[in-house]
Amino acid sequence: MKNIKKSTLTFFGTFLAIYVIVQLLLSLGLLNNFWRGILFWGAAISMVALGLNLIYGFNGQFSLGQYGFYAIGAYGAADITWRWLDNDPSGIVVGFFGSLVVLGLYALVGMALRRFYNIKVTTRFISYLLATGLGYWIAVVALRPLLEPVLNGLLNALPGAVTQQIVFFFALASGALLAGIASFLFGIPVLSLGSDYFGIATLGFTIIIKVLLDNTDTILPFAEMKGARGMVGIPQWTNWTWVFLCFMLIVIVMRNLLHSSTGRAILSVREDERAAQLVGIDVTQAKLLPFVVGSIFAGLAGGIRAHDLAFLHPQSFNFIQSFNPLIIVVFGGLGSMTGTMITGFLWILLLEGALRLLLPQGFETWRFVVYPLVLLIMMELRPEGLFGKYEFPFLERPLEKLRTKTAFSQVDGQAVITEEVAQ
């Protein structure tokens, strides 16, 4: 117990020191806008990669869809703040409260479906899809007239700085919820596929999202996103405090999930799906949960990134970019949170920071030649990644206590109690 407390204090003390040091550097102007952007970008890509590591490294489901959910979170959060600046709280009502209504309907649908056996995947998908449509319809038709005047009155009565932080919270939460709902609907029919087919399906999902973003002002009713021209007018509200809090939230949630009994079920599917099924683990649930949680992480990172850039373009979320978190996870080590966090920051720091300043202009066109070569070398020399299975002590799974069995024996007419470790 003392070791756990010491590791926890060390972990949080170290990260708190990092927060204070970076905040001082930013306040004193010692970090310019370029390196500030690199730092925030590194945190965002690390959050996306942590979500992918949960899906692929810990659960064993090969996915190329993280950038699709990253894009959903980015555009969803940006649309809410854009509308708020235009004195339109409808984004908060539909994006946040509408998503909560959808989650409530999901709970009711889940309770109803559990009353039956052998429900087909198609039936489950259609049921949840109808619940999603109904939930957002309720938000548009019933909640908007009720909540918009209330939100306007309450938020406009507060100081401007406080209102900004509250709206930003709603935006980030909405982006994460939208990404989670999209991944849930997508995962129901697709997770029944094998790992290779699942990877191809998630790649197709990323391409679909990119095409939809190219046509948000034509196919979809979001003229403010401006389609292939890119979305402008996004407030630059991301600061170091928000980046740090979101990053730590993801780390703590993922760590606690993996240390729970649910986390053991998630890991068992990676090791042997058939064996996990035979011992009574709900394999479908053990696949769907990490997929949804990892996508929520990506959606939250998208909201952070959107309000740092203050500009979004669909080209930033094409299928080529979707390989970036995968490369980070492989480099850091599959199943290593520590490796993913450190490699994510180093990836952006080196490739987008130091090398951009040191190497001649135009080297970026060679990166898609360099990446595969480096990956091939990594797979040959160190297939377990740079950090392998290493974790910071706070993140490391505690060893299970060995059970003991009590045995009674008789020596010289006296009963003797012995304990042996159960094998």
C-alpha cells in the first residue's frame, strides 16, 4: 500500500511540476507561439494515440478510424463555439443535451434488448440508430425552445471570462460525446468482423467522414463549416490549463479502466478471444467498450486541437493522416501507456518542430518514404517498441495477490495448520 501511495504521489507531483514550469514559460513569453503550438499538438496527438492503444494495443482490434472520430470531435466542438459567438446556443442544446438524451434512450434500448436472447446484429443496430434519431429530434423540437432562453439568460448574466470557460466545456464535452455515439453505432455491426476486415472498415469510415466534411455546406446543413474551403471563425480558446486537464483526465480514466475487472476482460480478448468467450466473458461488450472509450478520447483531442488552430480543413483528416497515431503506438509499444505518451510528444517535437527548423524546406514530401523505412527497421530490431511493456509505476498494473489454502496436519498428536500458495 505504501508503494502505491508513493508511486501515485510521484506521478502526480511530476506532472504538476511540468504544468507549473510550462505555465511559467508561457506567462514569461519564453515559449513563442510556434513552440506553444507544438506542445499543444503533441498533447492532442498523444490523446488520440492513447485511445488507439486502448483499442489496438490492449484490446487487439486493429483500427484506422481514430482520425475520423478526431474529426467529428473537432468539427462538433468548433460548431458549438462558432454558433455561440453568433448568439446561437442551439449547438449546446443539440450537441450536449441532445447527446445526453440519446444516451438515456440507449440505456432504455439496452434494457429492452436484454430481455431477449440471440438478438441479431442488424436488429441491435437499427434499434440504436432509431434511438439516436429520436434523441436528436427531441433535442431539436422540444429542448431548443425550452433551453435556449434559459442558457442565454444564465450565461449572459455571468462575467464574460466565466461564460467562455463554460461554453468551452460544453463544446469539448459535446465533441467527445458525438465521437462516442458515432463509434458506438459504427462498432455494433463492424466489430463482429475479424481484425483485418475491421481495420479495412475503419479505414473506410475515415474516408467517409473526410468526404462528408468536404461537403458540409452542400450535403449536410452546416454552411458555417464551408466544406472543402475550411472552417474559419473558430475562437482560439485552448490554453495550457485545458490541455493539461484533458490529458490527465484521459490518462487517469484509461489507467483505472485497465486496472478494473472490465480491463482484465478487455485484455483477455486480445490474448485469446475464443478462450475469453468460453469462460463467460461478453466478447462483444469487451470489444465495443474500448472502441467507444478510445473514440471519445479522440473526440476530446479534436476539440482541443480545433480551438488551438482556430481553423479546420478536411484535408487535415484524410486517411493518410490516420496512420500517424498508429505509428506512434507501434513506436512507443503496443500495450504501453507510457510509451504512447512519450512517443506522441517526441513525434511532434521532432518532426514538426526541430526538423522543420533544421532541415531544408521541402523535406516534408519525403516523410511518407521515411516512415515506412523506420517502421521496418523498428519491427526488425525492436518489435515490442521503444518502451516495450514498461509503464510508470502509477500506471503499472498491480500484481494479483496469490491465494493461499489452509491445510491441517497432525504431528506428534498435535494439530498443525499450514498455508500453501494455491497453484
